[in-house]
Amino acid sequence: MALRVGIVGGGQLARMMIAPAVELGLQVRVLAEEPGMSAQIAATATGDYRDLDTVRAFAQDVDVVTFDHEHVPQDVLRALVAEGVEVHPGPDALQYAQDKIAMRTRLAELGVPQPDWAAVADAAQLDEFLAAHGGRAVVKTPRGGYDGKGVRVVASAAEADDWLDALAPGGQLLVEELVDFTRELAQQVARRPSGELAVYPVVETVQRGGVCAEVIAPAPRGAGRLAEVAASIGTAIAEGLGVTGMLAVELFETSDERLLINELAMRPHNSGHWTQDGAVTSQFEQHLRAALDLPLGDPTPRQPWAVMVNILGGPAEDALEDRMPAALAAHPAVKVHTYGKAPRPGRKVGHVNAVGDDLDAVVYEARAAAAFFGD
């Protein structure tokens, strides 16, 4: 009987797990938040992932539960585990992707490099941190932020008054030093429950407006010590937190050539979309293998360079499909991946991947193909 994988969340990450699941002979089932989502082709249930009864019912006829996002509440996750459901990544690991203060606290215990930070509950504590860190800092809501949401650069506590006023009793905000970085990187590691690891090359990510716009794999000028340090950080976190599945560690490379941890994701991640066409084993196949405790695949790149460019927003008038023939005709070597989403300013509606042995040519191909889908 085929192994059955249940994915909570109907977004594009679930959508991109469907093809490798079919190739591996798996049955894939999706709990979508609403009808018509990206992964609708495999949506066997629709409902609220925050409701225990909904998730419990979905989990009854699958062999493992995994995720398109990290937002399933801890009480739901722990109830499933207590009832004997295989959940990967499990709640003990996921708590550190769900709560940034918990993440910073645990990473400090692991001794991995990160920015100076503090948990603050009022304006006085925030002003004290600002005074000790050059008068500017990054304030984050501990839970729920992504793609630049829930993040502010502030020069005074007054600029975070609304967040401070909205704190529940005992609540806190995370404040971090404003890192002087030269670029952003990402390190991906897969880990299966039995402990086997697969480490992908460190990549460079280009952010625009707090959203990932491009990824270059491997990171230029990233060989040698930088690659070794990034891999050691990713491995230490995967093992130290007990991650099962894909882990993405977002990193800052500082002006004095250090690597500092920015964020964590415990699922397939935008920084790994290049692996679909640029690695022996894609992050989506790897996540499925890891969640099922199957032997992990080879993460080696197929070509010297791979470049991913996100399609952000999409065309104002046409559907993405209307632009497809011209894009494919002009760039036959580029792979286009769409998410089944309606165009909307700033929304991730797809991406393109290009691979090759000349970085400038690969960057051009990826950018030029992606440009067909914008206005």
C-alpha cells in the first residue's frame, strides 16, 4: 500500500510537493484553508488548521502529517502527537519557527551566531536597547510575521507604540540590533527522524520590499570557509532543534565577514525553489523523504549555477497563462512554475528557474523570462 502524506495548508509549497509525491509513488492529501487554493488538485479536505477536530479528522487516514506553513497551533500539534500521529516537523521543533523570542533564546543556548537581541515589554526597555545599539534597531512581532510583515526599523520607542499598546498581559516584542550586512544568504538542510542529514549549498538571496525576489545558487564568492561555516550553522540548528524535514536558515553576511542568523523556516522555502531544476533532489522531494524517514536524496547541483527569479504581482490585465507562450518561445531553456494564484500587486504568483555554466547568462535568462509575466 502506498504511503500517505497529509499536508496541512493549501499554498504553493503544498502544490510543489505534489509532483515529487507522485513520482515517489506516494498518496498526497491536502488540508486547504479554502476552496480554489494553489494545491487544490490534491485538496481532500477544506477547513481551519487551527481547529483540533478538523486537523484530527484529516490526520486519521494518513501515515504522516507535514506542513505548507508553520502556523498550526501548538495545542493542536501536541494533541496529534499524544494520539500517536506522526508529525514532521514536530511541535518541539516547530515552536522555534513559530515564536521568534523562543527561537533567539534557544539559538543562544546552542551557541550559534546571531545579532544582539532582547525581549521588551514597554517603551523604556525598547529605548534602553536603542541607546545601547546606536539609536536604531529592528523590532519584530514574535509570531506570525513573514515577507517583511511584522518587522520595523525604529529610531525611538514611539515608532512601536501601537505594537506595545497591543501586547497582551505578559507579552513582549523582539528587538534586534540593526545589522550592517553586505548581503543575505540562506542555508538549507534536510534531516530525517533517524538523524540522516543532507546539506544544500549556501545561496545568495536578493530581497525587495521585504520579499525574496531572486536567488543565486550557489552563493557567488561562497566557496571555502563561508560555505563551511554556513553548513555548520545549518547542521547545528537542525540537530539542536530536532528538525525533521527541510530547514532553511536565513543569514546575514556582515561587513566584517561574519554570518549571523536572521530567521528560520521548517518547511520548503523560497530560497530553495532553484532546486526543482538545479539540484539532483529538489527541496520538495527531500521534504517528503525526510518526513517519511526515507533515505535522503543527493542535494548536489546539476549545473555550476542556478538562478531563481520570483514572479511578483503578475500582469495587471492578463492571466499568467496568456503570457506563457511568448515566454516559453523566447526562453526555451528556462523552467516556469506558476502557483494557480490570481495576480495581485506584490503577491508571489510564480517563479522561473534557469541553470547553466555562465552566471551572467543564467541571470539574464531568468530575469528576462520572468519579465514576460509583469507589466
